[in-house]
Amino acid sequence: MESRFKEWVYIEGLMQSAYHESALKMNLSDSEFWILYVFNFHQEGCNQSVLYKEACLTKSTVNSAIRKMEQKDLLYLTPGEGRNTMVFLTEKGRKLMEDTVYKVIQIENTIYDTWTPEEQKLFMKLNCDFAEKLRDKINEL
């Protein structure tokens, strides 16, 4: 079957490869990188479920990464409401986030800022629209 998204799949692969390469250069696993990336948006800690949802990782991958990061003194856990577990960066974890993920976010921002406001809006609109429609159609399978 012909895929009209062959080029997009390739582009998506290039982006994922770039993020993977950045994690390797920073001595992080991919899951550690994405967990730290999500913490950029949740500076005061977050529910463990937020990490797997926003990092787009499986629960087991996040759980495994959290255990390893906890052993490295990068984060700590506290009980939340009900069965929820809250996750917080330690000072060491916060420093690691600043020394690694912040560099990648700066690169993203620099690229994004080269676009006009209209291009930025269109980029977000089209990607969001596609992601939402794809999710909805996949849920119908």
C-alpha cells in the first residue's frame, strides 16, 4: 500500500534520532532524557503518571527509569493521594536537567524562533491536528 506519509515517517525518524543522539552525548538513556525533559514543565514535581503520559513512554519504562534515577540520587518519590506517587527532582537531578535537557530546549527554541509567528502557529496547528486525529482514529480500531 502506498503511504502518503513516507516522507513524514522519515522526518520523524530524523528527529527521534537527533534526540537519541543528544541523550547519548549527555550520558543519559532515552527514558532518563525524556523524564528530565518533562520535569522542565513540572519544576515542582509531578505525579508519576504525568511522566509516562507526557514523555510518551510506557509505565514499565518510566518505572524502571525512575528506580535507576532514584538510585543515582536524581529524584525521589513521595506518596500522593490514593495510589498516586509524586516524583521530585533532587538538587543533583535539577542540575543534571539544567546541564543537559536545557541545552536541547535552547536548540529547539532557536530553531522555532527563526520562523515567523504565522509559521510557528501553522506548525503547531498542523502537528496538533494530525496527532489528535491519528489518536482518535487509532482508538476506533
